[in-house]
Amino acid sequence: MPQTFLQKLIRIKPVRSHSEGADPASLARSLGLFSLTMIGVGGTIGTGIFFTMVEAVPKAGPSVILSFLLAAMTAGLTALCYAELAARIPASGSSYSFAYATVGEFAAFIMAACLLLEYGLAASATAIGWSDYLNNFTLNAFHWQIPQALRSPMIVAGEHGAEWHGSQFNLPPVLLVILCGVMLCRGTKESATTNSIMVLIKLAILVFFTVIALSGFDSRNFFPFFNTDNSKGYAGMAGVTAAAGTVFFSFIGLDAVACAGEEVRNPKRNVPLGILVALGIVTLFYMCVAAAALGAQPAAKFQGQEAGLAVILQTVTGQAWPALVLSAGAVISVFSVTLVSIYGQTRILYAISCDGLMPSVFRRINARTLTPVPNTVIVCIVVGIVAGLVDSNFLWDMVSMGTLTAFAVVSIAIPVLRYQERTLSGALVQPSPGGFRVPFGPYLVPGLSVAACLFIMKDLSTSTFRVFSVWMALAVLSYLVYGVRNSRLNEYVKPAYRQ
């Protein structure tokens, strides 16, 4: 019988279509646990440490350490929810696929819009930050700087809003995005191997930074511990939560692990393990590097500082070579972060297109490399344009908004899934024997996760909420005009939801 419009909004995608892989042109399962964990670490460590300290420390002062801890605890609660869903729905598309199998098509499409915002802007923002460290590297290595006009965006944040500078273009981020696109088009396994190597180099560089920065540690830099400047509402704990909102996007790598579900060997085991192991590694490194950086430099000096960690090393040692080593490591590190962000974006678009909610070009797979090449090219063009034209100050909070929304919906999916399992005959998502389950029942951990996401979200800027509302309105319009008409679930005679 025909589906009513309301039934179309809440219809649920059968899980068998997530995991059977009947399509001969489907993605190749080429990733193991180590490569998967490195994707999570590579997509997470780098952004929050190398760049956002400059944005977060002025808001929170030395208590930015609490901001990282608050963000990590929130991400940890959500990681437990991700782990159960990934074990039971091992598909590309991460929280989009989770939402489609639990709370319905419309909610899943809105979730997809959040993920597209999250990954696209994260890739652009990290590529922009790469330009500062590349310039610091060339300065220390060759005593040559990239011309200011070629490493400055056209649209920058001024005192009275956005300012236009037509003679400027940020070229290095565009070159980085092109390199990432070429790597991703060659194949997932090759990209994952390259990413793993870069992640190991990154971790070694951060250990190097921590050891040297601690030699200049001064406990007086931690007093006063909380920001006392109330001119922008960032005093005390308000500064901590505002900074947590700024740095939260740096946990995006956990979602990227779930995005790889369709390309992982033994996904029901490896995806949950990859998420939890990556979170542990990331939290440890974030806390160590943040403490060392704040101990070596007063919080006031972080404001507007380019290539901040490299500058700290140069100040502590009085020599250029430690800054040179760190800048080189950052150049490599941010390459891996941008690579993972673009990878996540393409896989989400692939999943949405496979469901018929976006045009078919995003699901076309190259027969030789088994990667979505047209999809990757389109994503790289958009990311490159944003990275070359826009100041990263406009992007960080928007990425955090998308990440927090995605994490909240993933958490809500757990009690919905458990309810279906208990009350619906032949529920669409059955538990896996021995699969991971969120501890303490279906309400406590997911409820705390949602509450923590909302707590952090409340201190994001008004402009962030305004832009996010416009993006959501465009997403709803897109679904109503294209998605609901072309959904593959239109082929079902009987609605996929149950009474």
C-alpha cells in the first residue's frame, strides 16, 4: 500500500542493506584494527593541539585543561554509544547509518547534514592551520617565508564582522587538499597505510614537544587558574565550557572510525575496539601536551599566536632547531587530519547516495581502485575553495556544533534501539552474540552523553547558532525537494516502521 508522507519521514532502513554488501561495486574491506585505530587518532590528534589552543586558551586561561577534560569525558560517553551501534550496524556513514536504522529517514538526513558540515569545515579549517606551520618550517629551514598575500584568506574576521581582501588567497591549504584527494583516489588501503605512518610520526613529535616544554615549566603560569576577564562572558567556568565547545570538534576522529565500517575486516569487533582505543590515546596526549604548553608559556601569549607550539619550543630552548622539528611534524600531522576529514566526508556522501537521498554521482565506484573517485573530486573542490577563501576563525565553532549534534543523536539511538529490541517482533537491529553493549543499561550513559553535549553547546556563539539554523533549513529543503522523492525505501510496498 502507498506510504503517507508522515510514514516516509519515520521509515527505518532494514539493517541487512547496511551489511550484506550484495553490490559488486561496493567498497573493499581492507582495514584491520591497527589501521582503523590510526584513522581515529589521525583524525583527532592535531587539530585540538596544534591550532585551537590559540582560540581556546584566551577563553579559559590555564583552566583550558579542564576544557579538554570536559570534551574528552563527553566524547568518552558518546564513544560507548558509538561502540555498540558500530558493532550492530557496521556500515559506511557512521551516525547517519545509525540514525537511519533506529529513528527514521528524516532524522537520518538531518544527521547527515550535520556530518557534512562537520567533516567539510573540519577539513578546510585544518588545512588553513597547516599553512601557518608550513610557513614556520620554511622560515626556520630556508629563511624564506611564503608571501603574505598567498597565505592569507580573502574573507577575514574583523572587529565589525567579515572583511573582504580581494588581493589575498590562501594557497597552501588548497595544495594540501589536492594532495589528500590524489591519495584518497588511489585506494583506501594505501591511504590508511600512509595515514598510519604519519600518525606514528605525529605522536613521536608530540612526545618530543612535551619533554622539551617541561624543561621550561613554570607553575606560576597556572595562576590565576580560571580566566578572570568577563568582558566577553568567558570568566570562570563559563570560559571552560566556551573553550570546550571550541576544542570539541577535535574529537571528530572517533566518528571517522565509524565511517569506515563498510571497509573494515571483522567490523563488529574492530570498529568498537578502534573507537575506544583511539579515544584513550587521544585523551592522554591532549592532556600531556596542553599541560606542558601552559607550563612553558603564560596564557596571555596564546592570543593570535601563529604556529604556537613551535614558538614555545623556540622560546624555551633559545634555538631554532626544536621549532623546525615540530613544524615539520605539524606539517605531516595536519596532512593526516585533513586526509581523514575528507575521507569521512566522502564515505558519508557515499552512504547517503546509496540510499537514494542524494544524486548517484556520489556512489560511483572506480572499478580499479574501488574508491568513490567522482565523490572525492567534488568534496576536494568544495573544501579547497573554502580553505583558500575563508578565515578559520569562522569555522571552528561550526564544526563543534555539527559534532555535538551528531554525538547527541548517536546517544539517543541507543535507548531507541533497545526499545525496538524489547518490544518489536522481528526488530530490525538484533544484538550480535558477544557484541559490545553500553554498560549500566540503555539510559544512564546515553542520557549523560546528551546532557554533556547540550551543556557544552550552550556556550557557543550566537552567530554559530544562526548559521547552523540556516544550514539546517537548507537541509530540510533538500530532503523535501529531492531526498523523499528518490529514497530507495520508496521501493518498499510496506512501510519499514512497525506499529
